[in-house]
Amino acid sequence: MTDPTLEKTFDPAAIEAKWYEHWETNGLFRPERPTAEPFTIVNPPPNVTGSLHIGHALDNTLQDVVIRYERLRGKDALWVVGTDHAGIATQMVVERQLEERQDKRTNYSRDDFVAKVWDWKAESGGTITRQLRRLGCSMDWSREQFTMDPHFTKAVIKVFVDLYNQGLIYRDKRLVNWDPKLKTAISDLEVETREVKGSFWRFRYPFADGSGAVEVATTRPETMLADMCVAVNPEDARYKAVIGKDIRQPLTGRLFKVVADEHADPELGSGVVKITPGHDFNDFEVGKRAGIKPADMLNMFDAEACVVQTADGLVPAEFVGMERFAARKLVVERMKEAGFLIPWTDKDGAEHDAEPRTIQTPFGDRGGVEIEPWLTDQWYVNAEVLAQKPIEAVKSGAIEIVPKSWEKTFFNWMENIQPWCVSRQLWWGHRIPAWFGPGLRPDGSLVTGDVIRVDADWKPTTRMPIEERIFVAQTEEEALEQARAFYPEGVTIRFSDDWTDRGQNEANIAVLRQDEDVLDTWFSSALWPFATLGWPEQTGLVSRHYPNNLLISGFDILFFWDARMMMMGQAMTGENPWPRLYLHGLVRAPDGQKMSKSKGNVVDPLGLIDKFGADALRFFMAAMESQGRDIKMDERRVEGYRNFATKLWNAARFCQSNGIGASTSLAAPTATSAVNKWIIGEVVETLAELDKAMADLRFDAAANAVYHFVWDQFCDWYIELIKGSFDDETKAVAGWVLDQILVMLHPFMPFVTEELWSKLGDRAHYPLITAKWPEPGAAVDAEAKAEVEWLIGMISAVRGARAELNVPPGAQIQIYQPEKLADAEARLISNSSSLERMAKVFPTRLTASIEAEGISGSAQIAVDGVLYVMPLRGHIDLEAEKARLTKALDTATKEARSLEGRLSNPAFAEKAKPEAVEKARADHAMHAAEAERLAAALARLG
């Protein structure tokens, strides 16, 4: 057995690794509790490429607080853990490694490249899971999940096929966010908007009949190569007569109409907007309203954002093959040469080709280049249909969003939801289970017409049948069955991964090729609450732990993940994935700015753990997590919570050194003294406050309840009050209270509490992590509570008066109650030993001699509305003390008034930096409080 004596100094690093290994090795994160009430949460799966950042630290701390709390309450608590395969991020990591060796992905077959990704995962993909352990996350690692695990892949494919068969997944031609560097569609979450110094050009577009022209303006002149109309507002009187007229685009010669659409704002520019539906999201909608079918919208870019010839063949040859920004420059030159550029005149009267503008520009967060809206064929989920049941669930209260303020945002997005693009042009991910084959003519023969296909680098390679037949199935065998049912007898069917393999149509050979795209990682992670439990197999885990009990996530993924889990949960299981969704804020830099690498204000949580310990960081996160608010990072607070752990450590050492050890009872011991009755009552009240806060998901209230009990009631007062009187009752009560503290504090500070639990008693087979939540079986004793709170108030008041009036620390002061209130005087006398020991005052009864002296030159304090007096003559120089206090009061009052005048000046509040205003307010509050304190001290002297 190890030495149970606590070390003199609390050292977080010495205990964290030890206890985590003990918990995990002994299976204590998921104790065997088959008959207990289940409680289940799932972690938002971090990218397998990721490292722990401060947002992860907040998110996972809150989850761990909940799961440890429910485990202590006896639940069969399951915290599902795993990582996301992170299609784009992971493929980029492996491709970069290849580039370092002058190699590239396309030198390999798809299968060989994917094998390299799996090799990378085995070697380097566990960084963040190791870091989560350092934070103390009590996840069920024995069931660690990965979104590319075989059972998970099976679930993903089934969901895709089922939704396709229900008409809820379909293939369509729409605009997507296209990353020309990565050559894939990306989600809105992977797009970041940056301010870019750009230009605003104005051009004349002439009417085809030569009757005049309209003025259009654009920040992207190159897109005029694919313009298909111009739009004016139907209510704009200037243009009503030209609606329906033909425009001849100067560079391409393309004829198109002036259309009426409310997208054109009469107040912006000329009120005329050029419309390129194949390369702008707003223009796409205008084009559809104008009757242009997506299939007929012109595309002028390839996958690398270089100009290609449009379907009508009207792009001048000199532009074809040009990079987009080079094409922009040439378009402006050609329009200027032809006399269609309208110069911009600056304030000095000088003319320029364009007006300088700062433009909000979308960039890919990983590729790092400007995003192009690009018209492509992609797979879509009918999110509008799937959103209906989640909307109903939140409206009915079947799903509670906490805080409730997020409901409005949720409804606004869900009720205006767009189709969800779920295909990505990658090799790493769940390959879409769709096979393309040739269509059939009415006579039953195979179609031989062709369309362009591209290779892995998105370069045109070959042509495939134009009327393709798509077979969507869970396996290649099922796809073959569908193909056999579709093609006439005599057609030979075979599979090929070679898109150049056209088959021999004249010989009735139908070649089936699987879609090369993979699914968006948000699609697979949307199945996380049930696929991680073994669905679609109806395992015991599924029936027992689905629906989950709670989801905790950042508000920033409410739509990308949370809402989609609601959709998929209802669509595939008929149940909501959880009844409660808790959305926490962001952890911001100390000045309130969002953290980012470019700003250099990112805080490394592992660095904080190295410096202050995991317990301190965890407690900071919980204590600062106030519903609906972001957290400002404050390293001093983290340090303060490390000091809190140290204070508890020292209190436990004091108890241990005085023979106080582990309790032998879950219920509170019998108590007869007021101080013991009081501390038991404080446990009862703290427990009730803590349970209510956890039920309401008020992490800040829960953390602060236990913090104030430990620091204020237990360490600062109870231990001080019982010093020198360690009878058997007090030892039993103190040991029991310390145990309750360790249990209540454990969800927030698991390491220090487990260490103290182990050292205060021999309970190797009863670790704290699986102990029982407190059940005091006691009530608050009102009389004892009043007695002890009076004593605490009296000691605090005496100490405060002594400090304010510079009474020497060793001075022995009398104290009496001058109003001859029997109960007050009796209370004073009965607590004389504590007052003498802790406040250095000697309670005495009022006598004639004391009464004759009066209270002049005495300190006066009030406790519970009763006046008490401490004669100070002979202990301090009364006149000098009054002079000192008066001078200090004048200084504090002057400073407070000066700051008040500055803060009341509107010019200061408007022109000063926010941090200067904040400092002035803090200084004013400090000086005002100081003035109030000094005035009270002066009044005490009479």
C-alpha cells in the first residue's frame, strides 16, 4: 500500500497521468451497470487530423462535467467518443506528404492512395484523442468510433440508398462553393469571408437594335463572358420601357434579354445588374426566375477556374485557357479598347478605369484561394422535407434548445433551408453508392451519344453516354441486380473503374462505373447518435442508449451538425436523437476578439494544463460558461482556480494531520454542536443548489456553488471554528463533509479530488469516480445556522474594524453590547472563546464603569442590526487615526468625482478606446467603494 500521507505541495502533473491511466485501465469510464438507468451523450467528433484547441477544451469539459455527474448519480453513463475522417483535411495532409517527396496522388490508383491515408491514420491520427485524455475526459475508449469504420460505413451507405429510394436524395445541376485549388465542392462552413482590396468597374451594354445602352457595374468583369441577361427592378420607372429588349454583349456578341427582377436594386449603381447564372448564387436564382433552366446555364470555367469555351461557342478564342484573374484584366482591356468602359472620376477630377473598393470575398479555409460559384452536377438531400419534423419537435418542446434564445435562429434557418449538397470530389471518404450505365432508346438499344468526362485532375479525357442510367445500391451485387432488371436480355453487364472504358455498345455491352465522388463528412457525422451504437443492427446498445439524453455543442455547428442529426434521426429511426440541445458560446481572446492564428491570439489549452493543471482549466471553463455568452480567456482566473485546488489540498492536509479521515457513512453523522449542525446544513443547501444548476444546465452556477462552499464555508470558517476542539463528533462530521466536497467537486476537478479521496481513506475498491452522489439524509438546522452566521458576521466585523482603524494585531480589545439586549449579550458571552481566538476581542457584560465611559473613542460595529462597541483608548491614537481617515477619504472622494465627471462626458465615451472607458469605470467603482469604506470607518470612531 502506498503512503497515504498527503504531500506538502499540490502538484497537478504528478497525479494527472497516474489517475487517468488507472481509470481507463480499470474500465471505470463505463462501469458495468446493466440494470441502472441509462444516460448517453456523444462527443462532437473532432477531425482525425486535429489537435486540441481552446474550443475543444470548453466543449469537452462541459460534457465531462455532465457525464461524471450522472455516473456519480448511479446512471449507466455512456459517453460515446470518436473522430471524423475529415475528407478534405485528411486528404490534404497525405497529399502534402507526397508533395514533400515530389510525388502526387494521381500517380496512384484510388485504392492505393486510400491505403496510404489509412497508413497515415494508424501512425499519426490519434493526436487529439491523446490530448482529450490529458483534459480528463472520461469517455468510453473501449468503443472508440471512427466515421470510416466498417460498421459506420455500412450505416452511411444504407442511409444514402434509403433516402434515394424515398426521393429525398437526388442528382441536380446547381451552383456550389467550388475550391479551385482543392478541386472540390465545399460547405458554407469551410468558406471564410475576407476583406480584399478590389475594384468596381462600369460598362455599357448596347441594345441590339442600336437604340442606346444600359450601364452595368461589376467587381468580376471576367464573368461577362457567360452573361445570359441583364436585370432591372420591375418598379424602376427608368427602365420599364426596355424590359424585354435584346442586349448584344460587346465581347461575345451574345444576344440576351433585359428581364424584370426584384433582385435589381434601383438605389444601387445604375439599377441595372448583369446576370451570369452559372457563376453567381444570386444570378442563379434570377436566371431560374427568368426561365433559364440550370442545364442551359453557361459555364465559363473549368475546375481550376480557367476559362473554357461556353456551350454556345461565343467566348473569343484568346480567352480560352486563361487563368481567371488574367482573364479579368484582359476583359477590361478589350472593353476599354472597344469604347464600352465607363471611367470613374475621383474627387480631384482624375479619371480611372475603376473605383477602388474593399470587397467581402469568399475564400476556402483550407485551400486558401478565392471560391468560385460553379455550376456542376452534384448529389443533394431534400433538406426542406427533412427539416419539417425537427421544426415540429422544437416547437412542441420535444427538443429543448438551451439557451432558448437560439430557437429563433434555428427556425429562421430551417424554414428557409436550401438543398444540401452532399457530394465531394475527393478520394478519401465514403464513396457514393451509385453506378452509371448507358441509357436505353425507345427501341431497347443502348444509347451511344457522348458527354465529356474528366480525369482525377479534372482534365477532359473521354466521353460517356449522354442519357445515363443511375443504379443506387448498397453493394455492387445489388447494383448488378438492378441493371439486369433494367437492360434487355442479351445485354452483357460488367463493371469498370476506368472511365475511358466505353464498352462495345454495338456488341450490347453495358459498362457500369461507380460514381467517383465521396460524401460530405457532415453527412456521415449526422448519423453519429445512432450509427455509433451499431445501427442499423438492432443491438442492445441501440435500444438502450438511443435516443441519447443530451447534446452539447458550439452554436457555430447548430446547422451543419446539430440540425442534420435531428433530420437524420427522425428520417432513419423515427425518433429525435436527444430531448435537449445545449449550445455554448466561443472562447474569445482577453480583449473579446475571436481567436485566430492570423491575429496571433490563439491560446493553447495544453500549455495552460502544463502551467496550472487540467483541473484548473476545467474549472475555469465551467465557472465562466454562462448561457448565451462567450467566454473571455483570462489566464489569471485559471491561476486562481489552481490556487483554489491548492487551498482544498491544504485543508485536507490539515484534516489528515488532526486525525480526520474518510467517512464511513453516506448519511450525515449525528451532530450536537451548533458549528457541526451548521456545516451539515451548508452541505444540504449546496447540494440542492448544485443539483438545480445541473438540471438547468447552468454550469457557472453549479461550479460557483461548490466553489463558495469549499472556499468560504469549509476552508475559511468551519476549519477555523473547529480548531482546538477535535472531539469524536467533530472528526466524524469534518471527515463526512470533506467526502461530500470531493464528490460534489469531482465532475469539475476530477484529478485532485480522486487523489485526496484515495489518501484520506483506504478505499482502493471504491474509487471516487464511481462513488455515490451525496445523500445527506439531513435538514438545515435553522437555530444552528443563525448562531454560526452571527458568529461569522461578528468575527468579520471585528476584523474589518481592527484593520480599518490600524489596531495593532496583538492588542487585546474588550467588546460589549451597550443596549442591554439580553439575548445579544448572552450570544456574545457564549461565543467568547471563539471570539477571543479568532478576533482577539474579549466579550464582557455591560457594567456601570463601562457605561460611564460612554462610547466616544470606541469602534462601533453592527451585526444582525445590533450595535456592539470596542473601546480603543490606549490602543490607538484616536485623533491621528481620525486625521488619517479624513485625508484618505478626501483623496478617494476626489478621485471618484473626477472619474465620474470624465465618464459623464459624452465625448469621452465616444472617442476613447473601449478599454480606456472600461478602465475608467473600474477605477471609479474602486475609488467610490474606498470612499464608502473610509466614511464608515470614520463614523465608527464617533
